[in-house]
Amino acid sequence: MLDHSPQAAFTAVHEHFLKTIVPLWQGPGWNADLALPYEALAPNHTPMPVQRYRAMACARQLYLFAGLIEQPGAREHAAALFRSLQKHFHDAEHGGWFYSIDAQARPLDRTKDLYTHAFIIFACAHYWRQSRDPLAESVLNAALNVVATRFASGDGLYEAALAEDWAPLGSGPLQNPLMHLAEAFLATLAVRDDEAVSEALLALCAAMQARFVDGASGFLMEKPCGAVDNWWEPGHQFEWFYLLESSELLRGGALHGSLDKAFAPSERMGVKQGGVLAMLDVDGGVRDATQRIWAQAEYLRALTLRPGADVAGQLQVLQARFLHAGGWHECRDASGAVSRPDMPSTTPYHLATCYESLAQA
């Protein structure tokens, strides 16, 4: 008799993750010469043509393998990724980390962006927690210092991007890098008491509430309220909700209240037949009906913290719609057709955080 229980469904997807997805990045997805993950794999598991390697992708994979430290080869793989992060991307002249290098490991995009630095903090916190390598804490401290002294705008928010020499680019604050900075701060606080990080996190959340939550709709927007051509993404609503709901420090705050209140409308407007839509206007009009695996994973993760939610049903949607014997489908379009065949090295991070939450639930 077949076992259709939630536990059986979770066991199936988790085994698929450990036995199919993770080994891709120790084998065909791994450039052993540079000790870096390729940016993406084709459906037949060959690397896509190399145009760049991003520090953010390296950091996400560092997080992935730091969390799998008991798996064969994972400890050594994480150590190699940590060394590569410093070797290939650190800017010895100006400090901070470059956005990307080219196929020959030369600096390509020298921009200093907050998204990258947030993931370096996040990954180093997790790696230090698992390895207790003092160098990991040193890099963590350096990245935290760069964010505080270079990116901070003094109002609780941070510039999204700066030039190689830290000159302003006029980017202003953007939702997504700020969310991942909050996630990075939380990861830091999970490994040590840090008053400065706690204060920065609380100030960031207060500023997000003041600047990014739309007063009329209640949704958290992708750009500051009042910006031209603004929108909201259901996947990010769910991702923010999880971070806030799961944190004793942030739960009960104003931003948590806003995201909790916006959860049901986000589901009603942004989830169709189990699929999370990519982008909506402030009035709820669908801008992009693409369904992406990362948004599905974040929705499922958020549901683990919603009493009475159909976690098992949504797990089945993820499994049936996005996972396959050779890996995963990254995107499906409005009609349900696979619209992106390649498998990016950044996606296992979302699956890992999702499955960790499911295991706890």
C-alpha cells in the first residue's frame, strides 16, 4: 500500500534533494580548476556556456554545503568554496567583494552590491557555525563592517549598489537586497550575541515598515513607496513573513504585523492553482504570471508557520510541478509550460531553507 502521508512526501523530496540535486554541484556543476560552481547546468547536466561567476552564487553554495557537513565530501567542498570566495572575489585594494569574475577568473563586474555582501554575511555565519574556522568569523566581521560603513544610508536603510571604489551610483534602497540583509543579520545573531547587529536589524525593519509598506494595499513593495513603476512579488511577501515570524526579536513588531495581515491577500491574488505568480501591480493586476521554483519554496516554507495551512498539499505542488528525476524546472509560464530549462546554481539555497523548515515542522 502506498504511503501518501506528509512525512512520506517530505522524505521523497528530501531524498531527491540529497541524492539528485546536491551531487550535481559536486560533479558536473563544479569547475574544479577554479573551485567554483558553474552558474547553471543544462537539462543534460552539462554546464551552460560560461560568461561569468558571481560571488553571490559562490556564497549560496557555501551555505548549502555548510549545512550538509555530515554528507560525504561536503565539509571539504564548503572549505573550498570559502577559500574561493576570498581568492576570486575579494577586492584587496578597496575592500569588499566584486559582483562577478569572467571565465578566466578576472574581475568582470566590479560593482559592490548589497545583495552580494548580504549573502557573504549569511554564508560565513553558517559556515562559521559548522566549521568553527576563525577565518570564517573574520570574513563575517569584515563583511558586516563594510555594510555598516559603506552601504548604510543613516536612516536604517542601505544603498543597493556602489561603485568599485565605493562612489555612489544613485541606486537608493531596494527591497530584495534589504530582505537578504535582514536574513544575514538573523544568521549572525543565531551564532553569537551581537548588539550592533540586533540594533541594525531592528532599525532596518522599522525603515522597511515606514518606506516600503504601501499604506493603501498593505503589501511590501519592491521599491520605496512613491517610486515610479513599482510592484510587489508574492514570493517576497512569503519570504519576509517567514523571517519575521520565525524570529523572537522581530515577531510582534510593526513590520511583522503588516506581513501577517498581508498574507491572506497575497495568497488570494498571488497564488493561482497552487502556483505562486511572479509580479503584481499595487492594485493586484498581474504583471508577470511566471511561476518560479524559488517562490514556490518560499511559500511552502512560510506555510509551515501558518496554523492549519495545507503544507502537505503545497509540498505535492512543488514535487509534481517543479521536481523531476534529473533535477528541477526553474520556471513555468502562465500556461504551465517550462519556460527556463536550465538549473541555476543559486536555486538549491531556496530548497535547502525550505526543507530545513519542513523538517522542523
